[in-house]
Amino acid sequence: MGIRKIVAAAGVAAVTGGMLLAGVGTAAADTKVKHHSVSGGEVGTNHVARFTTTYNDGVAWNATVFVDYGRSGAWTECSDGSHHHGPLVGPGTWLWGGDCHGNGTIVNYGWYDG
């Protein structure tokens, strides 16, 4: 299985192949979810066996992620207090990303499980 790409930004996600998913900003906004912070050293917890950051300029980030079971999605917390959630995806290797363009700078990022 190849690497699949999802980039979450301000309410829209693009998946390689041209499919668009709407509602990224609210994917988990209405429920309490457990956020796993990359800066908190939680790599290798439930659902995500590997999370390797490949880019982070303080406003946007990208990572190669291996979801081993269940469903997980990208999460970004911005300096204005907003949280942005990518769509939940199943097992596989993914290219995830998030950004805080228009919402300040990145305070924290990682993933959530669903």
C-alpha cells in the first residue's frame, strides 16, 4: 500500500486523487477527544505507531504517519485558541498536515483518535 496524503487547513482537506472532504475544522469540535501531542512525546500510542514530522515552520506542519489500527486524524492548536481537526482515516501510511494561517502560530500539533 502506498502513502496517501491529507492536508487539513481551515475547514477543507484535500486527499490525493482529487477527492475533497469538507468540515475538517469541526471533525471533532463538538465532542471531547483525546489529543496526542507530538511535542509531548506521545508518538507510538494507540492507533498511531509512527509519526515523523517532515516540515514545521511555526505556521504549517507536515508529517508521515502510520496508523496501525482504528481511526485517527491530524490535529493542530493555534495561538488564537482555535483547534483544527483533519478527517479520521483508517490504517495505512499517510502524509498529514495542518496550519494556522489566519489563526496565529502553531502552539501544539499531533493527532486524535476516533
